[in-house]
Amino acid sequence: MLVDSEPIALRVLSEALAEAGVAMTADAAQARFLGRSLAALCEELRRDFGLDPDPAWLERMRERLHAAFRAELRPIAGVAAALDALEAPYCVASSSQPERIALSLELTGLAARFGGRCGGRMFSATMVARGKPAPDLFLHAAAAMGAAPAACAVIEDSPAGVMAARAAGMRALGFLGGGHARAPAHRHALAAAGAHLLFDEMARLPGLLASPA
């Protein structure tokens, strides 16, 4: 919810799958993999498509993704001002690989707000046994931040992330402002996953977090 990365990442994934012989549109990839970890993606490709992603294929996809990020990635509108207006501590807890998280924040000028490239407020699904929709990542981040789960709010744009937040006992706010999240079907998916509320402008975030759950 900090950077508008998913349309780029889903396009790159769709292209990489096509080269490996798996036809899947970016929309289909979104429905299947949005919010999931790389480990979960690879497991599903093995199980359901007979594709065993080897290190060379993964590295080519990573290089293509990072190049696309450098050319296209932008922050979500209003996110810097919203972060600066927050009174409570905050962190990143993402299904992405650590290097993707760090690069995304650096390219969009947000890294310093999370402690820099090696900051202690960036958490990846690689740090836990189970990715979203399991609660492990959010519980790990909360423990590292010294926060009780019930006192935490999670801003999510994926059904898997909303389910993970709910499973962790946290307040789940569904964000609809990303380039991949504006279709009515996505709104319905976040609501069905259990989002406590939905919003599409980052300028609203400080007020929403200040409101009673």
C-alpha cells in the first residue's frame, strides 16, 4: 500500500510464465497470487502447472522486475504525507522478498521512513514459516515492534493479506487505491475476506486510524 507495484509485478510474472509455457494473464495472476509469497507462488506452479521454477528462471524474472520498477514504479498518491501525519509507530510487513521491499522504498523516496535499506521496520514473508493468509508475518512484525496484536491495524490490498490480519487478531483496512485494486470485484473480494472497512485515498488514513475500531 506504499507503492503502486502490483500492476508491474503481475505483468512481469505473466510474461515470465508465458516464456515458461504457462499462459496466464495479469488479471488471472492477480486473482491467484496477489498477496502471496514467492515460496507459495513456486509451490502452486509446481503443483498445478507442473512448472518447477529453477534459480535461473527466478533470477531472470527478478532482474526484469527490478528493471521495470526502476523505469515505472511510483508511490501511492499521498502516502508520504499520510505516513508523516501518523502518531503511532508503523512498519512494512510484505509478502515480497527483502530486496524488492528495499528497492521499492528507495526508488519512491520512502526508505528513510522505515529506517533505511537495512531498517528494523521492514518485515518480509521470508522471515516466517507461513506466508499470508496465515497470520505469521503480522504476528512477527507486531512482536518485533513491541505491539500487542489487538492494538495493531493492517493496511492491505489483497484478500490474502486481509485474512492474515484477521487471523492475527488485528484490525484490517482494505485499500483500493492501487492500480490493480479499483475494479468492483476487488472491492467485493476484500470485503468478503473480512476487511473492517475499505478506503481508496491515503489522505484518509490518519483519520481512519485515529477513529475507534
